Amino acid sequence: MRNATELMVQYAAYHRDRRNITTHFIGIPLIVFAIGILLSRPEFAVGGRTLTPAWLVWGAATLWYLTRGNFVLGAAVSFVNFVLILLAHQVPAASTGAWLSWGVGVFVVGWILQFIGHYYEGRKPAFVDDLVGLLVGPMFVTGEFLFGLGWGKSLLDEIERRVGPTMLRDLAHP
């Protein structure tokens, strides 16, 4: 079980170009939102509450995030994912066609943005080498947002010590 620092460092190694990180700030939330839409059906009752597969996946992911050894980061990414899943549950009130179109459409747009970012990076996405990267992506963009607010200086310093600072890769001379 790798801790948050190890996971963030490994993921950051694939994400040093600032344009790639920027596309991830949009693409990753879109993907989480789309997964929330697609998993918002079927609904079932448990203990008087209505649940969906999306909430079960959110609960399992939250447990995983909170056990990575950085409670603030785990709680922050869990909260962001909670909001995205909550918003995603507003879409299925429409027809099945609209639900499926929104879910698949937003998912595809999110991944297109990811691959555009990795063009700038000049490197394949992290999940290609480690599927855990699919869980680390939301944690990474949440961490980057928190770094921008001044939180987590020691974590940011450790990431940059191990994989270097962010930059803009020269596309003319890769």
C-alpha cells in the first residue's frame, strides 16, 4: 500500500508540463463526473436510503484516499469527488438516451483533454504503466490546486526534489 507521497511523486513524473497539468484540471473532473453519471443507475434502497453504484464506488475510493497517509489531501479529493458525483446524479432524471449521451459524451471529452495534455507532455498517461493512476489522477489535481493555495509545501518540495519542477516542454525540440 503506497502512501500519498509515493503516489503523487510517481504520478507527477508523468505530469511535469504545465499545459498537461492544465488539461488535467478540466479533463479529470469531467471524467469523474461522467463516471458518476454512468454509475447513477440503477438505484436501490438500503436502510431507507437510495443508493447507486456511483455512491458505492465513491465510498470505496474515499476509503482508499483516506488511508494513504495524508488525511487533508484524502479528505479534499473525497469532497471534490462527492460534489462531482452529487452533480452527476442530476443528469439521470432525464431520459435513458440523454443519460447515456451525457455520460459517454462527457467521458470522451474528458479523455480527449487528457490525451491533448499528454501530447504536450510527450509521454503516455500514468495509468498505462499502473492502473492505480486512475485513482491518483483526482488526487493529483486536487493536490495541485491545494499547492496553488499554499497548502502542502513539504509535499510539493518532495515531488519537485524527486521529479523536478513543472515546465513548458519545447515542442520544436523534444
